[in-house]
Amino acid sequence: MSVEQITIRYAKALFDLAESKNALDAVMKDVQMIHQSIKGSNELHTAYQSPVIKADKKTAFTKAIFGGKISEMSSNFLQLLITKRREQYIFEVMESFIGLYNTKNNIMPVKLRTAVAVTDDVIKAIQSSIKGNIQLETSVDPSLIGGYVLEYDNKMLDASVSRSLEKMRQKFN
């Protein structure tokens, strides 16, 4: 079974359970916290990936990190992943769950990278120019030099100075 099949299957199971218990929004908050924790901690990601660390140790540090901060349903789900030896896919399962939630609620994730931090006026202009309910994630990437890169709906609009310079370089070579 492929990684994608595994992650979708577990994410769908959690999604269906949360939906049936009318706890979808609460579980989504838990999933976002878990996702951000793993994304922000290389040590945590590596610990879940490690075949050397035993399941009981993984359960212990999972409870220490997330205990009392996430719902019982989410906690039990993490325990299930560890018990079934699927803990190395926790990050991907959380991403799949977020995708399912966004699809159900017609939320389009949008990523905006700029050379400098953007103002609230710029963010409002972007939100109004894209039809639908969007979830905007902004980041600063000084290597763009200027301009922006906008990613949404499997599309990328690169209006950065670095891209323009690269195009000119290719044209003159």
C-alpha cells in the first residue's frame, strides 16, 4: 500500500468519526496543532520516524506533548497510529485531514511569499481578488528580491523580481 493510500485512509477515518460525533471543528484545531508541532520541530518529526524508538516511548512523549491540549478523540487517534505502527505518517495524515476539512468547507488554501512583510491592506486586496473562502498563509522570502509568488488551487503565479531576472538571463544566453 502506498504512503498516500495509508494517509488518506487514516485521515478519512478520523474525519468520518469526528463528523459523526459533531466534533469536526474541535478535531480540526487539534490536527492543526499537531501538524504545526511536527512541522516546527525537527526532533519530533525524527522521533516519530525512528524505528529505534519503541512504541511505548512514542506514546509517552506524545502524551507529554499533547496531553490535555487536544481532545480525547485526537489523543486516541494518535495512540492508534502508534499502535498500528503508522506513526511515521502522522504528519502526512494530518495534512490529508486538513485537505478533507478544507474541501468539505470550501476553503481554498492560498500561499503568498513576498520579499518583505505585507500589510493588512495587501492581504485584504488579495482576499477580495480571489473568489471564495480562502485561508491565506504568508511568508517572507528575501531571495525573491521584490514582487510575490502566489500559490492556490494547484496554480502558481510568480511575479517576483528574481523570476524576471532569471527570464532575462535565459533570454540573453
